[in-house]
Amino acid sequence: MSSKEEIVLQGSLSMKGGDGIYSYAKNSSFQRKSADVVREKIDEAIAEKLDMKSLCSRGSRFHIADFGCSTGPNTFIAMQNILESIERKYQSQCPTGQIPEFQVFFNDQVSNDFNTLFTTLPLDRKYFVAGVPGPFHGRLFPASSLHFAYSSTALHWLSKVPEVLLDKNSPSFNKGRIYCTSTLDKVVDAYSSQFAKDIKIFLEARAKELVAGGMLVMIMPAKRNENPHCQTGMGMCIEYLESSFLDMVNEGIISEAKVDSFNLPLYEASLEEMMELIQRNGSFNIEKMELTTVAKGESTFENYSPYTVQMLKMHMRAGLEEIISKHFGTEIIDDLFDRYAIKLENLFHRLQSGKGKGTQMFVILKRK
Amino acid sequence: MSSKEEIVLQGSLSMKGGDGIYSYAKNSSFQRKSADVVREKIDEAIAEKLDMKSLCSRGSRFHIADFGCSTGPNTFIAMQNILESIERKYQSQCPTGQIPEFQVFFNDQVSNDFNTLFTTLPLDRKYFVAGVPGPFHGRLFPASSLHFAYSSTALHWLSKVPEVLLDKNSPSFNKGRIYCTSTLDKVVDAYSSQFAKDIKIFLEARAKELVAGGMLVMIMPAKRNENPHCQTGMGMCIEYLESSFLDMVNEGIISEAKVDSFNLPLYEASLEEMMELIQRNGSFNIEKMELTTVAKGESTFENYSPYTVQMLKMHMRAGLEEIISKHFGTEIIDDLFDRYAIKLENLFHRLQSGKGKGTQMFVILKRK
């Protein structure tokens, strides 16, 4: 594994819509890199594990859904790759058959910018399109109506901030922090337990929606079991943001109470945690489960430069601007991210010295 | 049939998005009235003609699509009514069966405001939702994947303006007109032939997408066979708009050439024209086909008042602002519709004297 780690912090909730300079559509190159890395792995899994003969025995339609698609273009690239892999598999299994018609369902929160998603759809696509608004923590499709489900860098977004983090009288009160960067076990427990609840609901819903033999691919930022949350790439990125907030508190620009009552609904699970949740659900066979990283030489964070600093700043802003604005107001955003950019030199040095064990979890399940 | 006719001029193309005072969402009460009128007829057709036993024999899912849904709320009301009728029919045919899960597909142009549609979805809906962007003049769904298709006040929008209308050397050149309000047969022919091409493609696409036994409901503004286009409710509404344009030409605000090169891509077919197109397609049985109107006492146009003038002005503006702005620029819009409102007194008098034979076509087909 490369010592130059990819930082992954992205997802479906509160991505910045439109196609302006701070939009998700223009600031999601990190996510695209992570899609490239897993492309081959998904292709392999489809070739080896997806039984197209039985999946297409009842009809000539094949339904794919991307849970937490945001506004593109990454979802279009991922869907295209998956579709091509499935076509190849179909042709090898059923060389004389008629390739099924594909319908791709793009899911994200109701607040996602579907207008941008729809107006930027690839013109040469070979599939029918549908957008599905709503939280993937719950049912979104009729029973047994999907053949392939995919979710990339979305499941690390929690459905909500665990309430105990805001309770001054609780041992989980997350004072002066905006994430489980604290070493307090009770804070981490609150995050972890919310993640467990969310994944339980996600897996139950997908188990209903997928046909027997259907595949579920999940890719999300993760942490190695032994690592504290403050030492993953994502944790470190957030810690510098946290520190920018505290500087603004010290200068009287925002109140301490405002920061105390703000927490990011994000969580990086370990492989062990996820394995337990999947087994507890019981509806899926685990076909593949591993930690992956961007291949050496492809990391965006190999070198500190004004360009990479700017990229990381834009990336963080695209992902977090909406959620931060909601709590603090839009007027602090420019100031906050300017401060943040200045701190990034330090972050790059830590990343280059091998710190920042951010990585991603790659899971392929098959519906029993 | 009431002598107080409902004027129908609405559809999917270029409806004004958002929920501002000129938005479609806030100015579609006329469309809602027409939905009320047909509600009972659809309920009857479902009760008498839709065979739920055979449609649900292969699975417990039921897929409904609204072609040209715009932004709501009318589509939500129509879908809810249809769903309830289907449930009742299912319960009467399969009293011990499990009611199927419904998935409703909301289709409209890519430029439709799906963000507004999705954020205003009824919270108490009993169906799964998907938005399908793209022109309904063409395939939008996998083969045999729909059980019920519906299109209300959308099919009178042509896919494009017939080119000959713009050709100065053609006998179809539509000088000084913006619609087939002229008595020139060649102009009407150009409109009628574009409508025929569009409906041909629409019916071919829906024939592919609907399962055998699936139902297709089409509601659209129509004209009685013997009536010229300038004497329907819609034609008269447009003629007053045309006249407002010409006033602006006379005052030098817009050029004559600009008006000559603008035509509304709208067409009201007669029952006879539509019948021929359906028969030529050959994939459907005609279950019901008639002209309908809003019941006496429900017409919005019974009385001329500042309120009804304002409503009609807003209605026309919601439907046409985008398409007019694209050609003439946004700066003429307020002026144009202010002039239009002044002319409406005359229109109301004509409507009240029984003129303005605007009405709508109600068609129920069943896939062979």
C-alpha cells in the first residue's frame, strides 16, 4: 500500500449543486480517482460472481441504482463502467441472447440538485434514466425490483448527528470539536452507534429491493481498526477545519457555543465494524471486503503546491459548505476556508511523512 | 355540454419552474379543474377495463408513468386518484391478495424543474417515486415495463415548430401570426402534419413500454372537427396574445420579422385526426374516446372580473413565458402580458356569448 494516502471526504448529503466554481460537479476529482481504482475490482466481481443467466431469466430488463449519486459526473462514469461490465458478462454467458435494456436509477437526497444531474447526463448513454429522490436510509424501490445496487462515498454520511453529542450533561458532549477527532471513547461510541443504526436500515432496505442473486457494491471512506479517527486522512482534514473554527472563536467571530453545538454527521467505520453489521443483517453473502487505496503515483496529495492546496480547499468546501452555512450562516464561509487553506501546508507535511491513514472500504455483497 | 367552455392551454414544455408568483406550480388551477372532470371517467375505465389479475400475475409491482407531469401539484392529485382506483380494482378482483407496490414515474422535459417537483412531493404518498427526464416523443422506459401511462394537457405541445412556417417562400409562411389562427389551409396543414408525426412517435414508444393489457390515458385540449383553430378557447386566447405582439410591432418595440419568425409549437387536434393516428399505429384498442368539458358551474370563465382576468393572464404567462422569452428576450414579458390583460375583457364577452369552442379530448387506450 502506498504511503501517499488518498483523502476521502465526500458524499451525497449537502453537496453543492449547480456547476459554479464551488459546485460538487466541478470539485469531485478525488471521488473520480477513487472510482477508477475500484473499476477493475467491480468488473472482476461482475465477471466472476454475477449470474446474468438467472438474473435475466424472467425478463430482458436490468435495473441498476446508484445510492447517493450527487450531481455527476462521477456517477455517470461509474454507471457506464458497471453497465459495460454487465454487458460483457451477459455476452459471455448468453452469447446468442439479446442484451437486456438497462434502466439506471440515480438516487440522492430530495435536496440534491437533480436539475443539474439531468441536464448533464451523457448524451451517448445506452440506458434509460430515472432520478429517485429520498434518503437511502429507508425503502426507495418496490420489492425485488433492482438487480445491481451501488453506493460510492455516500454511506459515511450519517442520517443525523447523534443527539448525545450536543448534551452538555452527557459524557458524549463533544465540546470544541466538530467530529470524533476527540479521543473520548464516549464520543466515538455515539458516532459509531449512529453509523450502525444507519447501515442496519440501509441493508434492510436494499435486501428488500434487490432480487435474489443481485449485487450490492459499497465504497466508503474507512479507517484501519487500530487507528484513532483523528489520524485518518479525513479525520486530519476535519481537525484542521476544527482548528480554523476555534481560531474564529478566539477572535470573537463566532461563539464557542455555536461550535460546541455543531458536529459533522460523518463516520469512518472499520472493516470489522462493517463486517459485523452485514453479518447481523444476514441477507447477503460477502463476496469481497477489503480496504483499498489509490495506487501509488495517482494520489492527488503526493506534493504540496498552491494547486493541490487549492484543490483540497475547494474539495472540502464543495462537500461541507451547505451543512456549515446552515448552522453558522453563509457569511463565515469565505473566511473559514481561507483560514483553512493556510493550515493545509502542515497537513500535507503530515500526509507526506506517512501519517493520515485515510483509505476506503470496498465491499461487494450478493443477495441470498 | 355547457356553453361556458373551459380554456385549456398548458403542458409540459417550458412551464415556469420554482414556486414564485408566475410559476406553473402556483398557476395551474385550470389544469386541476380538468383533472377533476376526468377523474371519474378514469376511475370507471379502470374498474371496467383494467385486468389487475393478469397485470399482477407476474409480480407484485405496478408501474405508473405521467408523461409531461410538469412540477405539480396537479400530477400528484392525478397520480393519487389513479392509484386509488387501481387499488379498488385490485381489491375487487383479488380480495385475498397483497396490494401491489406502486412506483410512479414523473416524466417531463430535461429542462423541467424536477427539484421543485421532488421537494413538493406529497408526504403521505403510498408509492415509490422516480423522475424521468426527457422528451416523451421517443422511448423513455425499458420494453414492457409500464402498466399504466397517463398524459394530461401535454400532447398538444409539438416537439418543434414546423420549419415551413418560417420559410418566406413557402405557402405555409405564417406571417404576422404565432399559431394556426390563420385561415390558410397550408399553415394548418403544417401544424397538423407535425402533430401527426409527434403522436406517431409517442404511440410507438408507449406501445413498446406498456405491457399487454396496460392502459394509456391521454387528455389534451382539442377542437371540434368543424371549428377553425381561431375559434377554440385556446385559439382565441392566442389570438389576443398575437394581437398584443402586433401592437408592440406597430409601436416599434419589437420588429415585424421577430414576430414572423415566432410560432407557438402547439396544436389542438380533432377527435377524427386522433382516431386515425391511433388506428394507423395499430397497437392499441380504443376503450373510450370523446370530447369533454368542465361541468357547468365549474368553469373559471363564467364571469368577467378583475380576478378572472388576472387568473387567465397568470395562466398564460406561466405556460408561455419561457418560450416567448427565449425568442424575444425577457424584457418584453411584463409589457406583453399587461397589454394582453387589457384585451381580455373582449375575450370574456366572446366566451360568454358561447363562442370559444375550446374543449378537451379524453382517450383511453389498452395495449393489445
